[in-house]
Amino acid sequence: MSQNKSTWELAEAYIASSLSQGEVGELNARLASDIEFANEFNEAANLIRSMEGNGKQKRFRSMLRDIHEKQTAGKVIKKGLNIVLPAHFWRTAAVAATVAILTSTITIWSLKPRLNKSESQYNNISREVKDIKKVQAQQQATQNQLIQKVNKNIPAPPPSDVKYTGTGFALTNDGYFVTAYHVISDEDSVYIQDHDGDYYKAFLVNFNAEADVAILKVEKKNFRFSKGEIPYVFANSKAGLGSQIYTLGYPKDDMVYNEGYISAKNGFQGNELQYTLALPAGHGQSGSPVIDGKGNLLGLLTAVGSQNEANTYAVSSKALLELLHTIPNANSLHLPRTNKLAHLSRESQIEKMQPYTFSVKVYKK
Amino acid sequence: MHSPINTEQQLLAALAAGQRGATEQLYQQNYHIISGWLIKNGGSAADAADLFQEAMVVLFGKAQDTSFRLTCSIGTYLFAVSKHLWYKKLQKQHKEPVYLLENTGQDDEDEGAGYEEDVNVHEEREAHYDQLDSALDQVGEPCRSILKAYYHHDKSMQEIAADFGYTNPDNAKTQKYKCLARLRKLFYTVQAK
């Protein structure tokens, strides 16, 4: 008699189909008439089904593991093929990455899109402007040209297409700025597009291809990034492991903020001029400033690791300062000396940074 | 050892029942294809083992429904599910930036379309089982061990009665029902969270 059985016992027997026809009839009648009982019964039955399903799946998984172990026992396990690039081949790597990018646009239909770059552990993160982006950039350029024609007398960017974009930041307020060398390495002309959307032509002052740093200057006479002084200072020594850092960059036309921390004191393959960062970064963010919470500029972004190691690499400010000292008029440069960010909230820091962080656009005829 | 099973539908039924012979056969026919593909695409041998296991569990889950009929071969199904699982995993890990340049996202969407639903159902079920496991961890002894012995390790009530010192299987069974009642309470609080 099902009245004498507990709900659990009934649910278990029901699932196992071990109830007699009479008992099933009785159960159905009770389920139809007693809502409270029906709810309880359903919950019980669902839980038992889940327990059985989960248990069955667990046994299946452990059997699979066992089969796998037996089948692979004694066999040499092939490791994934990783091509490791020596540190001094960055420039080659940058070129190779460029070639890979160009090739991938052609072979994209035959190769699996997200995976075909896995051989390279090191990806430069300048952004190649693809067709859609090109259209957008052209549209924006046209818009800007129009606005500029109306408002200002600033030279508009050349009509040729934007080839690569990166990010740059000010070194001195009178127009010296920094970006990653690979961004501008095969330039015909370089423009920066500041926060207000204005374009300014720039020329290359000096670079260190191995360290992936370039110093450029805006051509325009009496140029100022902004009225105030540059709010950050350049760190003389390397910051410690675990330092909280953030970055501002232009992976798209709007400025993007990302934060993270220094995850290793040296960079790709122990490179001492670099940091390894745990920081999300995308294409177009090469050259982005890396700043700690107190307004010290620690370096600039150069590359991200492959999919297996989610690292981002930054060139340290030390490498940047070393390069700076090699330019002829280094002594006459007025590097920022006062840190105006130290006591500000993150939001205000970003606001202060904005005029000094901009998109770098590389054109090729 | 079972003799090789010939039709794919029989193979599926045997897999659904958790038969080792069928599972081994599927492993031998398909593992090297999937692991070869994965290693070529930047995965490791350990990734391959995990991925294959996950795809097999998806198939195992589908095969529990006796009305399930494959519209392609088991091998094709496992391969497609594996690819879909792998891309999903990559996406989760990276939130995309590395792939911005190359990500057209078109051809694998076409490929994964039929299997996306199966993978989603699988993930939901996994989440459900995870909740169940965490409720089970909170249920306390001897309930946790009794329920695990019965449901996870497929032991009979006789064995459980003997192992846990109950005088007869019926007493053990009464205890099991009490444990289930306790688990139900915990489980629905976990779920409500």
C-alpha cells in the first residue's frame, strides 16, 4: 500500500519502475488530489534522478580516465610544438608578426582563425587597421577634416589609409613623446590623434629597436600637449613584484583603461629591460603608458604572450630613459619633475592623464 | 572482453549504459584524431585528455535519452563538440584581445551551430551537478558517505549496511531516506543562492 511508504521510498520505486500497476494508479490519484504531496514527491524524484545521473556520470568519467591512462601508459607523450624566439629577435618577431597578420587575412578561410598564430609565443600589439576599421577611420578622418576646416587651421591627415595604430604618451609638454618602436617601424608618416580628435604630424627622433622604444616629436611649432605640466614622473628604478599598475590606451577610437599588477620583474625570457604584467591588453595598445597607483610612470606596453601564457610585456622606463640620453639635445629637454597624481583618486588621475595619452596612427603610401 | 560492436546505434546504447568495451572502442577510434588536431592548434597532451573526456561526457549525456539519434557519425559528432568546447575555453581564457586581428568568427560558428545547444545543455548540467556536490559536502556524516557509496560508487544496500554497521539493509535504507531529506533541504538552499 503506497500510503504506508514514505515519499522517498515511493519516488525511488517510481523512478526504478518497480511499482505495481495498482500502486502507480494510487500514486497518480494522490498526486492529482494533494498538491502539497505532489510538490514534495516531485522534489524528491528530481533529487534522486540528479543523484543517479551525477553518480553515473562520475563513474563514466573515472572509467574514461582509467582507459586513457592504460592506453597512454608507456607511450611517449608528444608535447605541443613551441617555437621559442630569442630575446634579441624581437624586431624579427615584429616583422614576422606583421607578415603573419598579412598572411592571415589571405588564408583566414582555410586556417582556424583563433589558433593559427600559436607557434609564436610573442605577439606585438599594434593594431593593423582592417577593412571595416579603415572605413571607420576614413569616415572619422573626413568628419575631423570637416570640423577642423571649420574650427581650426590644423593640417588634416594624409588621404592614404591608416596602416597601424598604437598608443603614445608625452615625454615633455613641448611635443616629445614615446611609443613602441614596432608601431612606427615601417612608417611613411606618423600622426597622433589627441583626445579632442585633432591630428598632428610627428617625426622620429630616435629609437631602440631591440628594446622596442621610439621617441618622436610633434612637428608643429610651439606645440603643447596641454596647458598644465605633465602630471606623472618617470621611475628611475624598476618597481617591485606585485606593484599595482594601470594603463590607458587606444585599442579602438576611445581611450580604454585596464589595470593589473607586475607579475614578474623581468620580461619575455628574462629580459631585464622589461616587466611581465598580469594585465589585459589588446591590439592598438602598444606604446601605452604603464603607471603605478602613485603616478610613477613605469614603462610602456610592447607585446602580449601567446594563448598559453596570458602575459603582457612592458618596456621599463629605464630603457626609455637610456634612449632619451642618447638624443643630441637631451639636456635641453624638460622632463616632468613633479608628480601631480600621487594623492588623486584613480578617476582624477585618468582625467589628468588624458591630454598626454593619445592614439598613434601610422600611414603608408 | 566484448566483441566489437558494429552499428553506431548499438555502440551508443552500450556507451549510455556505461559499458567499458564500447567506451574503449570509441576512445581508440577517436582519441588520436582529436588530440592530433588539438596539438596542431596549440593545445597540450593534457588539454587533449581533458577535451576528449569532456566531449565523451557530452555524448554520454545525450545518449542517456534513448530517443537520441545521431545525424552524423559518432566520430564527426565528437570532433565537432571538441572543437566547440575548445573555442569556448579559449574565449573564456582570453576575452579575445590576442585574436582581434584574425577573429572573423565566421567559419567556426557555422561548424559549431548544431552542437552549441548540446554543449550548453552539458554546461548547465555540470553546474547543476556542482551544486549537488557542494550540498552533498555539507550534509554531514554518515550521510555524505552513505549517499556517495550508494549513488557515486553504485554499492548495494546490503554492502552499505555491512560497511556502515547497520543490522540489516532496511535500516540502512531508512537512514538513506533521512539523508536524502537532509540533502534536499541543503540543495534547495544552495540553489536559491
